[in-house]
Amino acid sequence: MVLDEKYVIGICTMGLRPTLDVFLEKISPVLAQHKESLRILVCINGDGQMDFSSYPALQVVREPRLGIANARNRILQELAADENLIFIDDDEFPGDDWFANLVASHKRYPQALIAGPVREVTPAGDVVTDSKIRPIVQVPDGAKRKTAATNNLLIPAAVINSGFFYFDLYFNFGGSDSDLTMRLGNHGYEIRWAADAVMYEVEDPDREDVEWAYRRDRRNAAIYSLVIKRNSRFGFMFLYFVKKVLQVGVYSVLQFAGKQYKHKYELCKIGLATLIAGRKST
């Protein structure tokens, strides 16, 4: 693979659950092959202490102001005007040809953001098919997406330099990536899916707990409704409101049939309440 553009892999971490050593080990051959066109930038958020002395080519910066939006914006400050950015999480490692497949999608859709899947795997490397936090969704390669997360996302330099690209501190502790990508969509930028650019996350038993997953879903329901309210035109927001009202009505009846319906009722109610209030309400 020949690179005719520059790329930066940006990683934000607090140093709590990183698997950066695994990622760096797997990406090192790619980095060695493209050292003139590819670099890795790690932003440590807060006062976390991490030793990167074994990786002298790694650039490390620190953002003392807590919050993921602050850390992501710190990454943006370190970019040159001609560098494309690839965001990943600190607890992931790449699948075979991840970088090549992501770049290939970028070449196919040079003006679009490119998002790829993240799969949860066991410590032995087997994909968790019934994951509560990374359910497998089959999306066709090249398909358009409405929003995307920064756990596997390529952003072209032209988009970063557009003037619309920043992570809103209103979502400093969750949802700033959804807010950003939906906002960019409103300005005409597409998000395309790269089905073969796969990242992996090692299964965390604590996160497979049903109640933990439910608490996460409650938070996400509130955040997504808030993102909808801040970035959608009246027509779409009205349809979303009607959908939530109907869901609350249906699940208020079905919840008596079992706990799963009670959870769905609560999630829809949280989304509706957040949409009406205009602030996160969990």
C-alpha cells in the first residue's frame, strides 16, 4: 500500500483500562512501513501516569482539563492542515488490514467521514456474538450512516479544516462524537461505513453485567435524544417525538409481561423526557 496523504491515529486515555501496548505492537509494522506519512498521537486526560518510553516514535500530549471533549479537542490542536485523523479508543486493537481497509474507503469516498465496526472478543480472541455492549450489526460496505462514534473513525483533513469541526463541551462527559457527526451531516458531509476495517475490544466481564448494560443504555438514551434536539430540523424532531410517545404507550402496557419490557419502557420514557426538557435527565 502506498500512502499519498498523511494520517494521524489519535487516542485519548485516562490510563485506566488501556490496551495500548497491544495496539502499538500490532500497528508497529504499518508504522514502520509508512513512517513518513503516519504518526500516532496519544492524549492523556487528567493526571494519569503512563510509561511510553518503549515507543520513542509516539507523540504524547496531556490535557489537564477532564472530559472526553477536552481531550479530543486537544488532539485536534496538534494536527497539521494536511493530516487526516483516525480516532480510536484506548482499549482496542486492530484486525488484519484494518488500516489498509480504512484508507481504501477513504480513497473511495475522499470527502466523507469513514466509520468502521468494533467487535468485542474474549481474551482468547473469539468474537463475542451476544455482547451486551458491542452487539454485532451487519451494515453493507459503503452504506451511509447518520452518526458515528470515535472508536473507529477517519476524518478527512478537509472536514477538520471546514470550521464546523470541534467537540462541543456541552457533551464533555459523553455524546460529543454523536453531536459532532450529526452536526457535520447537517452541513453536507457524509459518513460512510467501512465493513472490513475492524477494530477489536477485549471483553470486560464487569461490562457484561445486565444491570451495568442497562445503566449504560439509560445514559445513551438521554444523550441521543439531546443530540437529536440540538441538531435536527423541526420535521425530524417532531417525528422522533411522536415515535417516542407511541413507544412509551406501547411499552407501558407490555412492561407487565416481563422485565425486558419494563426496561424498554424506561429507556423510551428517558428519551422522551430529555427531548422535552432539552437537557440530560436520567
